[in-house]
Amino acid sequence: MRRRVRSSSRCRFPTGHSNYRQSLPGDAAQIRNALGGSDLVLLLGGPFFEDIWHAAGGHFPAGTVVVQIEEAPERLAFNHRLDAGVIGDMAASLGALTNSVRARATAEFRRAAERRNRELAELSAREKDAYRARLEKAWNREPSSMPRVTAELRGGLPDEAVIVDESITASLDLARAFDYRGFGDYFGGRGGGIGQGLAGAIGVKVAMPDRPVVAVSGDGSAMYSVQALWTAAHHGLAIVFVILSNRQYRILKHNVDVWRHNFGPGTQHPYQQMDLTGPDLDFVHLAAGMGVEGVRVEKADDIAPAIAKAVAANRPYLVEIAIEGKR
């Protein structure tokens, strides 16, 4: 079945396209499931597969042919099996491959491709309906739900905004709320570590000075590199830093839950040192101490106006948003 999936760090394919199938999960078993039903997997521009959890077996379903095109030989079969590898300029290689497929396509092949594309379009429509239902169900929760927050962020941002994402436990909702058109609209982390979001936005803004850059980070992740606020102020970089504040390391609690489920069933010890309370963190005052204006938003209706104001300020600006904890 023809579909596109991506690694989590960049957008290389329009996410609003019906063939787009979201980013790949974090262990080999889930990746095999995501690629299930494929007779051919074409890998372009790696590296690929950043497993967070151990799972037995490889990344591809049995019988699937794996082909990889790269511009450097070091990336071929780096951490996965491979049936055929091609070294070449990416644009020229894809152009030649596309022309070859079109030249050899039979009427039967074209009909099969059209049928598969219809199936994917129907699947995409069902997923969008499910997201809208999830958003509607969570719309009035207090503190604000993650689906509501990400929808409000989208409402407050211009179309040309660049998202630097370290929202982590809100990342699935963020991906649903935004349609990224291609490379340059979205940047995220690699490798499963946390703490790169605020600092990563500095590099993105330097590289893309003419576009609004918005860093979206959890409060726990932000504490790894909060000094990036001073750097933005020092160099006059107009970045909007959005801090999603649930006053906990939610992703670490999630990982503990996964570990307990997979490897330590029956262990129910309390989470250790994963709450950001006693005292509560105050990112508005932290930002002020580093020369960045900020505001804390408690109500969902105030999110979009606060974000729009922050972008319009055209200077470093922080918006801390109170969000729900575990749901």
C-alpha cells in the first residue's frame, strides 16, 4: 500500500496529504505494525529508526522488500536490513525512479494505485473525524486539554510560522492541529532525549530569520535549556517560546508506565522526583530575569490572542500555558 511515514525530526512530505501516515513509533514491533501490508519499503534520506524500547525482531514485516537511496554510503543499512541500496544525488535519483515507474506502469498497475489511494483517503478522513471528536470531547476541560491547547495555538499563529517542537506528550495533538507543507515548517528532536527545544529554536531562527519561529516545549523539557531565553534576548531573536505547564515530567511518568507494563508488571511504586512543585516553577519570572517578556495563560479562550500578540511583538516573548496533567 502506498503511504508516506516520516522520522519525527523534520517534515519532508505535506502532512495534509491523504497518503501521509504520521511519524513512526518508538520500537521495532510497532514499526513493523505501521508498515504492515507493504510489499516494498523505500527509504529516502536517513538515518532511520530511533528505538526507545526494546522489542524482538526487525523493523520490517516478513517478505517486505527494503530499498534505500542515499547520497552517502555511511547511511545505507545503518541499523536495519536492506535488500538493495543506491548511492546517488537524491533529486536526480528520485526523478529517474519516477520516470521509470511511469514508463512501465500498466493499466492494471494504475487501477491498483488508484484503489489504494482511495483507501488511504478514506482512512485519512476517518482519522480526521476521530480527531475532531476527541477535540470536541476535550474542548471545555479545565485546566485546558492538550487537544484544545494545540488547536488554539494553530488559531493564533500565521500560516508561515515555523514550529520547533518539544511538546512530547502533546506532540500527537500538535501534529493533528497543524498541516505542515514540507521542509522548513517543522523541526523536532532526534534520539529520544529531551531538552533541545528552546535551544533548537535559536538555530532555526538564525537560519530562517524572515519567518516567525515558535518553540513549543513542555515545562520539564524547558528546564534543560531555559538559558536559551537569555541568548534570544542577547541577540534580539524574535522567537515565541510556548511553555506547556503541567508542573511535572509527564513524559518520564509515561515512560515509567510503559516500563512497568513491558518489563515490570505489578510494580506500582510512586513516581520519584518527577513533579515540578514545591515550589511551583514560574516561567514568566524566569523569562523576565533573562530579559524576555512573558505572560501566563490560564484559560483556553485566551491562548490564541496571547500567541498572536507574542508573534506581533517581533521580539523574544514567552507564553506559559497551564495545561492538564494525566488523562
